[in-house]
Amino acid sequence: MSDIDTSETIGLRMTRELPATPEEVFDAYTDAEKQKIWYSILDEEPGIVEIEVDLRVGGRQVAVWGPNRDTLFREEQVFLEIDRPHRLVTESSGSDPSGQTMTTHVVVTFEAIEAGTLVTVEQTGFPTPEIRDFFSTMVWVGAFDRIEAFLVRG
């Protein structure tokens, strides 16, 4: 479900239907307390999830997560545009446990459909096609699976 961007930046575009209203999905995606639940909702062993969100233009979201203190991922997003519950634009800077870092531009839209919400993610600025492909097949799929599990758990 990813399109190869023919411009200079390496990007992806993918969609997922989620069974909740755009407001519910937007809030699950941006609320720190909800994120703390869905980040680890599918994990057999509880790991580390620390999230702080200042949801305003120019504000930041900082997330640190992983199975243990020695294996942590870190992502800091700066909110560039917030139009709840329709659109969220961020600049995301992340690092993996090896210390490898990257910064990407992320646009997420939330569109009401009959079955709930169609979420579209456009992320650009990947350093290599391989990292882009990992995000399109693993990272975003995993995030959507977790958000969906959170939304349907009742």
C-alpha cells in the first residue's frame, strides 16, 4: 500500500480503515494517556512506554519506548499543523537503540467513512528506500494494529 515518491525525497503513502469516529481516532493517536495503552497493548511482556504530549502548533510529543532500558526507541515530533479531527502535520525526529537517527515529515489525515475513519499517512524524507519499506510494512502496520486493538477493546 505504499507509493514510491518520484521526487528527491523518499516517501510512503498508506491508508487504513479504523472502526471509530475521526475524533476518537485522532484522540487515540495524539493523547499521551491513550498512547501509553496502545503502544504496548499487543505486547506479551510489559515494556517501557513514556510519552509526553503538548498538542499545539509548535508543541512537541516525546515518546520513549522499548522492551527494556537498554533497548529504547525515541521519537520527538514537533506539531506543525493541527486540525482536529481532520489533519495532523509533524516533523518527526527519531532514534533507534543503535543510535541511528532520522528526521521525516509526517502528514496524517482522518476522514469519516461509513465503517469509521479512513486514516492516510504520508511520510517523506527517509534516508533509504529500505528504511521507508520497513516503515510501510512494519512500523505503520504495527501502529495501526495497536490503535485498532485499543479502539475495539470496548
